[in-house]
Amino acid sequence: MGKDYDPAQHRAQFETTGMLTLIRTARNFDEAQQIVLELLEEGVGAVELCGAFGKLHAQELERLTEGKIAIGYITNEPAMAEAAARFLGNKAGRANEI
């Protein structure tokens, strides 16, 4: 999730014999909700969110899809919080609290 993404342009797809992996971007949570609903319609079974979404947004997306898509989100070990916060431009120790 980032304000400079263009969801129509910033996307990728990787396909193997047994797996289809889609990468989608969103500028904000409202866009992410719409994208997840589109993925639901396409039959996607699981979504792994950027850690910037955090637990509460992941839970909200799970409710939005009525549990029809497994929603996960990336987290860091507490020891990595400061490095993650530097990379994400947040205050130290707050990388997983967005």
C-alpha cells in the first residue's frame, strides 16, 4: 500500500503449472477493499497483505469477503521493528502498528 502506486499499472502475475501468483497494489485501504472484492470474484483463495495493513485491516478484509478468502498479513519479528520502521519511514518500533 502506497500513495504513489497506480493499481492499473503496478501489478504482476507469475504462473507455473500448479500455481498462479498475482501481485496487486493499492494507494489506500479503500482501494484495497475494492481489489480484494475483485479477487474474490476471480476465485482467488488467499491474499497475503503488506504489513502496512496490519491486523485490524486484515480482519476487516476477512469480514468483507465473509471468510471466503484466506487473508494473511506480513509481520516482522520484534527485533526487526526498528529496521522495518526505518525502511517504511515510520517512528522506530511502530512498523507493525499501522
